[in-house]
Amino acid sequence: MRIIGGILKGRQFNAPANLPVRPTTDMAKEALFNILYNTYDFDECDVLDLFSGTGSICIEFASRGIKHVRAVDKHPGCVAWIKSVAEKFELAQIEPQKADTFKFLAQDNHQYNIIFADPPYDLPNIPMIPELVMKHNLLTDNGTLIVEHPPFLKLKLLPGFTEVRKYGNSSFSFFEKVEG
């Protein structure tokens, strides 16, 4: 995995091979961060990175000066890896947390400017992610939820959906806060 911007730009990370992950491609990550960087002032943002895996997204956010990012994954190896990278590069704004994403979303009471979810593509309940985020009011007023998913999965009928962008074998569906 490669960091594409910020203080760690160009740095390569070799996560342990035994982690059950499918990292976001550099092309897709660069496109996503171009969108977000032109929308948000990162040094004032709280971010939630769900299914964080190798930490590619949360480390990218930290490299670019994000205020705080909580990285949630249920695999202890992924959480340990993210913690080790955060410590090594003094990225104190990264808060790794071992948790099941769906249970976490149902119990969290913090609001985030940006929520990014990159679930396993074969997960049958991907549509529950936007539903839980909206139900539990986890986005700030101008917040954005981005769900990475396979192109064949259509999320446009879910509450808050605004657009989908396709990058190779991945799609990003964007959601805004739904007023209850």
C-alpha cells in the first residue's frame, strides 16, 4: 500500500500478508481524496473509517492532517497493524478500535464529518451501513458517508444517497445526512 498525499506521501507500507483485506486501489483512493480534499478542511474533521483493514484510508487521512480518525475493524491483526503504524509515524490522530462494524454503528453516539466504509465485497448486508449511519445520526450536518462496494451492487434507493462513482472494479456511493 502506498500513501499518495501529505507528510507520508510516496511511502510504501507492507502490511502482514495474513490480514483478510482487499485494499482500496491507488487510483480509487486518489480520486476519493481529490473529492474530499476540495470539500473539507481536514484539520477540522472527525473521520470514521469502517472495515479499516490495512489502514490505507485512515493513514492517508492522518498523513493529510486530519483532526481525528477512528479506525474500526473486527480483525485483531488489522487493529494491531494500524496501531503499530500510527505509533511508528507518530500519527496520534489515529484511534484504532477492535469492533464489529454493525454493533459499533448501533452503539456509537459521536458525529463524524466523513465516514468511509470499505466492507468485504461478499458481505450481504452492505446496505445496512447507510441505514445504520442515518438511523443513529452519525453524520454532522454537512457530513458525507462513502461506501466502497462492487459495481453490481446498487445503493441509490437508500436514504441520503447522492451519487455513485466507479473506479475500475470498485464503486463509491456517497450519502448525505437525512433529516429525521
